[in-house]
Amino acid sequence: MASDSSIIKIFAKFIDQKVAKKLKSIDEILDLPISTYKFVDEKLSNELEENFNLTNIGVAAKLNKEK
């Protein structure tokens, strides 16, 4: 299994670099709001939260696993 630092490096490509530098664990990534992604602006983040109850990256990560 990949180490936390390897996973953080991968996620760092998709999130704000200021936030990425402060991350120390996978759990910290999962707790980040959806708007932390570079490709999700505040408006889209609000729509995702209101319509799909996506409050953070951890909730979004579970979408494909739940049936």
C-alpha cells in the first residue's frame, strides 16, 4: 500500500498548493471541503453540497463505493 506522503503528493496536484503544503495525513485530505479542488469553484461547491450532500472530499470519495 502507498504511504501517506505518496498519496498526499498525488492529491497535491489537484488542490490549492497552500493547503497541500500543510497536509500531513490522508484524513486531513478527506476532511477538506470540495472547493479545495482546483477545478471546483465556490458556486459549484455550493451546488454539490445542496443537491448531493457532498460536504467534503471524503464524502465524494465514497460515491462510487456506495450502492
